[in-house]
Amino acid sequence: MPTLLCAGQLLCEPVYYASAYLPLILAVVIPITLFIMERRKQAYLSALTLVSSAALSEGLKYVFNVPRPISSIDSSPSFPSSHASVSFSEARILKFNKILFVLGIVFAAFISFGRVYTGFHTWIDVIAGAAVGYAISEVVARIGRKYIKSE
């Protein structure tokens, strides 16, 4: 684990691990759960939005090439936050159910806060990542409504 520069050291490691690994866990759990629930259209859209938002946010990092707030943490570019992008894109896919959608937004906000709290990103990084992820997910959802047949 890198040296973290948190505002309060007591919660630093748990917040780091949650914000680093929760998006990966949700990215696997959400599509599989939707598929098991026989919500196959949402499962396909979830997988597509995950790949699309991750690819776009990673690509944009190298277009903008903004260094991380603390360069000793990680040498990869910071803007936009891929964690925020993936988290908010997955939350948007859950919009078919208000409760799941709200929970998704809360998780995505927690993940984004954790990325700032642990020093990996600035607020601008996570806000831009959230916007990219949500926008990609909206585009994927519109394409899905048009081209993917409902169950």
C-alpha cells in the first residue's frame, strides 16, 4: 500500500481499501446479480457501461496528463478519476429501481470521497470522473433502449 496522506489517520486505511476495491467488486457483482435476477438487458448494459466508462476515463487521463495531488503516491495521471467514473456509471444503470439507484449514488459518492480523502485525487478529478461515468452510462442506456430487446 502506498504512503497515504489522509486528513485523519484513524480512518485512512479502511477508507483507502474501500475506495480502491469497492468499485471493482461492484463492477463484478452488479452485472452478475442483474443477470441472475433475469434482468439481462440491465446486465448487458451494466457490463457495457463499465467497459466504456473505464476506457474513456483512462484514455482521458493521458489526454489531459494531470499529475496526482501527491506525485509520490502514484505516477499515473489523475484527471478524471476512473474510480468515480466507473462508480457513477454503474449507479446510473441501477436507475430502473429508485432504491438501488440511491444506494448506487451513495456508494459512488463514498468511493469518490475516499479517493480525495486518501490523496489520490482532487475534487475536480472525482467530479469530472462522475460526470464522464454518468454521461457514458446515459448514452449506453439510450442505445440499449433502442437496440437491445427487453426480456
